[in-house]
Amino acid sequence: MKGHVRSRNTHIYFCRNVITNPGLAAAMANLSLMEGVHVEPVPCGGRIDPRYILKAFEGDARGVALITCPVTHCRMLEGNLRAIHRIGLVREFLAESGLDPDSVKVFVPDNSDDSAIRNSIADAGRFAAALTVPAKEVAQQ
């Protein structure tokens, strides 16, 4: 589309169950304010289909992050462990395809404290910032 240049996005998916209070919701909302960052909740990080992540790369994604529940506090018992496995599968596929496997990352908080969850959200934001190409740079390419 001429005249309209979009930034190269980083997609951040997060387990709805990890956001347990307004403070964490605000931290997640701040991610969506970053240029070129697309934030979307998923019912459970462990239920995200690898094809869904790959579909983001078919579009405009330069990277994909997934924020899950803390390891010992998953409401779906082992959803976060399944998420780690599924991200591993995506990374393998990307590597086999000649793409950067480090463009996909899962962020699992150390524990259920708000500060640990906030740290994972901040880490996902730094990951996104490192991968996102601003719209004005895309226009120059």
C-alpha cells in the first residue's frame, strides 16, 4: 500500500491466567503501546498451536514472544511446560528453514509474585524492542 508503511512487528502472546490484577494488566497494556508490538491474550500458553506462531512470521512478524504462567502455578496443570515444548518445536522448524530460531522466545516467571511476572513482561518488552524495525526505517528499505 503506497503511502502507508507499517513497522515490522513483534507479536507477544500471553496466557490470560498470568494477569491476576490491575497492575499486571497495566504493565501488559504498556507493551501494546510500543511501536510495532502486537499484544494478544491466549486462553492458555500451552494451548497455542505452533502453526499459529508460524502464521505470525508469514505476516509481518520479526519475532514472537509467549508469556506463560509461573512453572508451579499453571491453572491448566502443565500448560506452561507444554508451551516451552511447543516453542522449542517452532525454534527447530525455523532453524531448519534457515530462519533465526532466536526470534521466538518463551518467558516463564520464576514464581507467582507480581514482581516476577512484571519482570517477565519487561523481558518480553526488551525482546520486542530489540527485534522491531520502526516504520520510518522500513520506508527507507
